[in-house]
Amino acid sequence: MSSIGAPAFNAGRFADRRARVLEALGSDAMVLPAAPPLLRAGDSELPYRPDSELYYLTGCREPGAVLVLRGFADSDRELLFVRERDRTQEQWTGLRMGPDGAAERLGLGGARALGRLDDDLPGLLDGADRVHVRLGAHAGVQRLVEAALAQARQRGARKGTGPRGVIDPGGILDEMRLRKDPAEIEAIREAVRVSIVGFEAAFDVVGVGVGEWEVEAALLGAFRRAGAAGPAFAPIVASGTNACILHYIENNARIPGDALVLIDAGAEVGMYAGDLTRTVPASGRFTPAQKAVHEAVDAARRASIERIAPGVEIAEIHRVATRVLTEGLIEMGLLEGVCEELIEQGAHRRYFPHQTSHWLGLNTHDPGDYMVEGRSRRLEPGMVLTVEPGLYIAPPGFFGEGEEGGESAPPPDPGPFAGIGVRIEDDVLVTADGHEVLSRDLPT
């Protein structure tokens, strides 16, 4: 029986992924520890969120687990170390699979008690050339890997065995995770659908004088009712000038009259994330200045999405958005000059300081290089990315002194545009013949 926010488990899908990793490892080994439990205020645990890489290869959602993959080995090629069954601990914190249950439920080649890790791991790594492990992720695992490396240095000259180097597992896993399989695409599609349900509930609450926290509560409640495990990240409900702060998450102000409300949020369903942004007027109607900014951002969003197709460089998506937004800034009188020259000078960055896209998947900002061999990565079917242009026109003196791009200084007083922040974000799947806007059912 699946819990809320969890899809039906398919052990074969995870086994196929492990087989691909084992092949890619060759003479190497990989060690992936679970994410540690996080505490809030003493000994109160926050809801546990599994490590994305460990989950991607096993489906395991328990803390304390450690996966060992041995590409060089003839036996024990995949082992998962998990906590043993313990009646006292389970009564307090929940049921455990135990080694036997983990092997059976997750379809693994083998599982062992976590208490054996210290004794077993050095021997399991003995025949590897290198160990793929994320340094800094787990102090205990890192200590054991470092011990194996030290041991190999001491006896390597005589026996020629043991690992001689460490490499980040992202070299293999990031490329795999960048291209989503059909099951992942359906999980993201569902996360986006639930995200839209949350936004619709939030829109019903938005109004002059309403607390940003009330909008947030409606959003999160709708996520849970629709089947989400919770939010994929801390939601942003930013009204008025708060929308000029890119990662505003306080959500503790009352919405002023004639203000815009920027909502950036996403639901997590089946471990996969949605990530959407809409900016709406609290009064139900845009002022002329708000409308001009919103239209410029929406034009950049539409133009950027239109360019998404296999073979297109992801940098091109940002170039399109930057050009359309800069043209809009010139039309509004916030920049003066020739569009291409202003972009070259970086003048737009005062109002558009971030990139247009990021990958989406198990993480809101999913892994995957944006540059490959010195060139912008070309899009491929199965990639999922956001498109989120924005303009943020802070009032004079709103931020402290700092570096600003561009030789052409903007007007010191943005006039009626002061305090307006607009971002519009969609989630887009690259298909074989173009793209699919997964969030198309949410109006802009």
C-alpha cells in the first residue's frame, strides 16, 4: 500500500538504474549514504526527506541506509546497509524494513545490518580503483573511505590493490538523472498538477489586507489534500516590494492595496517536484505600470518556451528572455540605448539578475551541467526545465550599495514602476518534436 505522495513501487525500474551504474563504474565502486535526519529546536525531528541519489537507485526512504555498488566485483555487486529491526526504537519513530525486508521489498541483490558497515566497507572497497562518494555528505562514511584509501597507499606498492582515488558520483548520476524516463515524467506531471491545485486555492485567498501567511496556508493545505507529501521547497508569497527580493520566504506581511502578489511554489509528489510562479494583482486589476511589467515578463516567457526543442542550446532560452525583457525595459523608459549594446553591458541585470531556467526532477534544482566541453548543453527529449523570466524594480534605496551590471545607469527614480516585482514560471518537458508545457492549465 502506497502512502500519500508515493507512487506504486516498481523495483524493476530501480534495478535497471543500478545495472546502468554498475556498468558505468567499470573497475570502480560507489558509496551512497542516506540523508541524515534533521532536528528543529532540540530533539524534535523535521519530516524526513530521503537523499535523492540513494532514492533514485533503490527507492529506499529510510534514514541510516548506505548503498554500496561494486562495478569490479563478481559477487556482492550491490549491497544496502540498513538499520536492524528494533521494537523499542520502532515504537517511538516508526517501522523499519531491516536487512531481510529491504532485500525483499526493494529487489536488491543483498542487504546487511547497518552495524556491520564499519567492519565490512573497507573490504568491499578493496578491489576498486576509485570510490565514487560525495565528500562532506556523511562523516562516518567519509571516514571509512579515507581509511580504505590510506590502507591502499600503505600496501599498494606490494599488492597493487585498493582504491587510489575519490570521485564525485555526480559524474555518472547527474547525466542519468538529467534525462527523465516515462515514469519520472508522469511523476513530475502529477507534481505539477497538484501544484496547480495549490495555486488555484491560493488565488481564492489573495486580497488587499490578507496576510501573506494566509495565502501560504491555503496553498500548502491544498497541496496536502491533493496528494502531495508537502512543498518541494519553502514557498514564496511576496506582496508589494517584497517581490523584489528573489528568495523572500518570510511570508509575514499583510498585502497592501494596489499591490502585486508573487507566488513561487511547488508540490512534491512521489519525491518529484513541481515549481511554478505567478504574479497577480491583489485588487483583481493591474495598474498601468503593473500591466506593462507583467506583459513584458509574459512575452519573455512565451518567446522562451517557443524556442524549446531538441538540439537547441539551453543558453538560447536565456538569450531570448533577456532580449525580450530588455526591449520591454527600453519601452518602459527604464533603460535607454540600443538593446544589443545594453545586453552586452549587462544593464538589464539590475532588473533581471537571475537565469531563465533550471532542471527539474527529484530536486527543485535538479543536477545536470549546463555547459558541456565549453559549450552550452543542447536540449534532448526527456529533459524537464523551468522557464521563469522576471523583472524586479526596487524603489531607490531599497537595497544597500553593491555591484550592478551595465555602463548605462538606469534612471534614479523608476517612477510608477517602483516596487513592482513580477516573475512568471512554467515547467516544460522537451519532447521528440518540440516541447510540452506541463503547467499550461495555470493561467498567467
